[in-house]
Amino acid sequence: MFQLIMSIEWNSSESKKHKYVQYQQEQSTNGKRKKKIIGQPVESFSNDPSVDNRIKLACSIGSKLPPNHQRLLLELPRDDDKILVADSIIDSYNQKNIALNTKCAYVTTLVHLSRYLGHK
């Protein structure tokens, strides 16, 4: 009984450590299965290094933005739009010390508003 409890505790602590990483198995064309990692942070937001660094700063300031919200920023077509969202997050954090959930709500709201307006 004691060993069973230890294994359950170990599995629950391991799952908490890798909160956003999920594995999905896909069937490839040659019949072998390959693992695709879902939930990894975005590596690059833009080809311009200064834009990329500013967006990464906005994603990592305070608490780290979850990968699904980071991918929402990739939906914005122009780098100027990404910079505006990143600057608003940085300014809000510096002035109001916003929490992670507030930062996620700001990103979601701004990207959905841009989507509704046709990214104009």
C-alpha cells in the first residue's frame, strides 16, 4: 500500500512540473508513430531581433505567459501590431503590476479585437 501511494505522489509532482507540455502521437505516412510536443513556448515572434526581444520581454515579465497565449501573438500580421501589444503589456506591468491572468486577458482581448476588425 505504501509503494502505491509513493508512486501516485511522484506522478502528480511530475505532472505539475511539466504543466504546459502535452504529447500527441501522430500516425506518419510510413506507419511509424512520432511524438509532437504541444505547448512549447514560441521560439521566435519576428525576423527582426529588436521586435522579437521586446515581445519576449513582454511574455516573460512578471510571470511567464503560457504558450497558447504566446501563439495568439503570432496571429497578428504586422510587427507594429505585435509591438503595440507588447508595449501595452510592459507598461501595464510597470504601472499596475498586473497578474498573469490579467496579462493573458489583455493579450486575448487585443488579438480577438484585431481579428474582429480584420487586422486592419
